[in-house]
Amino acid sequence: MSNDQTTNDPTTDASQVRYDQARYVNDGQYEPLLSEKDQTSVDIGAGDSPLPDDLTRDDLELPELSEPELARHYTRLSQMIYGIDSGPYPLGSCTMKYNPKFTEDVAALPSAAVHPDRSEESIQGTLELLYRLQDYLGRIGGMDAVTLQPPAGAAGEFVGIRVAAAYHEHNGEGHRDEVIIPESAHGTNFATAALGGYDVVSLPSDEDGRVDLDALEAALSENTAALMLTNPNTLGLFERDIEEIADMVHDVGGLLYYDGANLNALLGRARPGDMGFDVMHYNVHKTFATPHGGGGPGAGPVGVVAELEPFLPAPRVREADAETNSGQATYELFDPDHTIGNVHGFQGNWLVLVKAFAYIARLGDEGLTDASAKAVLNANYLASQIEYDVPYGPFHHEFVASAGDQDAADVAKRMLDYGVHPPTTKWPEIVPEALMTEPTEIESKDTLDRLAAAFNAVAQESDEVLEDAPERTTARRIDQTSAARSPRLSWHELAEEDT
């Protein structure tokens, strides 16, 4: 029987609603809330609650459903959402990498369930893992010391800038109030510098899409606190003049900050510390395949050169002095001499750090080097296969194409109809109608060909088709601005509005 037929002619309003809803569900466009499936009033009793009367209730309406109904509900919801486990996710700059499941297994081990309030003597295994992760990250980035506390990349940026500020203040140079940021930088760089109390100096790119050295020379002064730089930059281009850039910044007493968003392109091949960077953050979700966060726990460790080590957050982990500890502990927590203080509970998001450690340990030097090679290869191959204009190049891990006369946002919406996630759009603004694409190292040639086919199919379509896309997704054109400014926070709020 087709969805357009029914054996029961809907004659009442209620039956019509059920009929329409059934068709909607069958078309894959809607999954009722659990409260719509069934409601049972459960008397939980107010009892002696310490909460005020207006925050307590006697009856709590809970759906009374069978296990199959629950399983099907959540399975359907998972099928209505596109994720990295569903297919390719070439979101440029955001780097949506597949998270290997063995890291989840490691994080779920009973031995990983250690409460951080236990004594140092009783969590030596935990401290050893943190110490070894600090060492791994330091060696990968060419940094002398690492803190694991920041809970996200943006938080890592802020910690890095606060460490830089503390360093300048300690040296009697608190007058440095400017941070230079290329126009192609991540948006969080501008926000971080401003939140840190600095004036932002925007730096234009040269005709090759890299840092304009003349513009940099003009921007540098005795007021420069730091230059925040991503290398490769957001166009996927390596800053070939990086050593000269570092010398220019250091000559005026400034620091060079490395945004670790694109470290995936350099693993095993180049290190920010060797290029002259003084401080950096690591996006472990982008580089070492931990979960991306999405409002949940993340991690954004920060590495620094030796001169900045005394200003890192407290506490950190180090090997214990056997004499002072009577051999009872191999690892201990300590506060750096001029620490900026604690920026997150304990040592950061422990289980995320466990996953990063497991990923690095499993791949090793050879595996990490292979990952960066495939990331670069995949980006350049995909760039060569699409019909949109791709300026600049050759690239490292990502590239930015131009949608030309088409609207990049419409292109992205239409790509969803072809069963693939679209790239980042409209940014960086250096490329008009930008389609910023990063396939990462995980995708096969077949998947890249499928992505290219989606790009090329959309490139041939009319504006009328694009403006009406997507047609096949559960949600279509969402008013994201209104959703952010006036969120509906409960089912009851939505029901009252509908009535």
C-alpha cells in the first residue's frame, strides 16, 4: 500500500492528525516525542523537598513504553542525524575526523574510572598517563612544556594568550596591548585576543594567500604582544616565510602564537616549535581523533617554550623527587612559579585526554606521519576532481573552492540531498562564495570520488533548484538566528505556543 492510500477514511480531526502524522513518519520526516507516544501520570509525591514549592510537583508525567518502542525511537532519531559515522564530513577547518572505537573502549576500562580527589599516591597510574601525554604533545609540537587543563580549543587559545600576557607583565612590558591576526585566521583568534583585553590588528594576505611581509612589518611595534598564526593557514597553504615571520615578531619583543587547528597537516613532518612559535594550543579532536565536543567535554592542551613555562596553569604533573617523597610516588602535582592559576577542574577532561593518549600511542611516529601524508594527498586529490574554481594551491590538508555565481550556502544545502555533508561555507572571505573543504586522512578514494560527484552535480544545477534545497532531509531551512535568540526550552513551551 502506498503512503497515499488508506483503508480508513479519516473523518474526524483526531484521526486526520494521526493519519497525517503516520504519513510524515513513514516519509522519514518526523519522529514523535516520547511524550506524544504515551503519557502516564506517576505520583512521586512532594515529600520533604528542600526546594521551594514553586519548584516542586506532585505528579510527574512520564511515558510508559516498551523496550522495542524505546529502541526504535532512539534508532530513528540517530538515523535522522548526519554524523561522521554516517558518511564523509568535509567540514573545512572544523576537521570532523572519525573517532576510532578502540579509544572509547580504553576510556571505558574500570581502571580509567578514577576519582581525581584521591591522593597522589593512589592515582599514580593516572598521573603517569597525564605526564606521558604532556611529553607526547610536547615532542609533537616542539614545545618544552604542556598543560592539559583547557577543556576546548577556544579555551586553549585563551589560556595561551593569558600566559603571554603574564609573561609580558612579569618582564615589565605590560604596555604591549596589540595582537596581530591575519584576515584568514580562525574567528576564535579575534575573539580570544579581544577577550584577553588586547586590541586586534588585522593583517591582510598577499596575492598568494599568505602573510604579507610588508603589511606585517608595518603592523609590528613596541606595542605588539603577539602574532596569532595558523600554519598551514585556512587556505591550506604553508607559510613559506615562517622563519622570517618569527624573526620579525621576536625582534620587536613579541611572541608567536600557533593555532593548532591545522596541525593535522604537519604530524611527523614539521613542528611549530622548530618554526619559531612560542606558544600553541592543540585541538585533540582535530588532530588525535577525540570527540569534537558539540557542547560537551573537549580538550585544548597548551604547549610553550621554556621561557613561558613558569606561567602555565596550576597544577601540572612532573616526576617526583625520590628523596623528598621517600620513594612513595613517582609522579606528583606542582604549581609553576608564576602560574596564571587554575583554569579547569583537576587536570582537564580526563577521559578525553585518555582517548588522545590512546590514539597517539596506537599510531606511534610512523602512524602519525602516515596520517598527515594521507590528509594532504586526499585534499589535493579532491581539489583536482571538482569543477568549481579552486584558487591557490598546491594544498596541505584542506582547500577553499569558490562557488562562483552560485550562493555557497545554497550549494551546501543542496549537497545534503546527495547524501554527503557539505563543506564550510562563506569563509575565509578571501575567496568569494567560499567552499572550505577538508576530507581528512580517513576517506578512501571511492568516498572522495563520491564527494567530487556531489560537488560537480550541484555545480550544474540552477539557482531555482538550489534555493529550494534540501528536499530530502528531516529538517530543511532552519531559522538559526531565531533559534539562537529565542530558543524553545521545553515541550510545554512549544505546546502553549501552538495552542
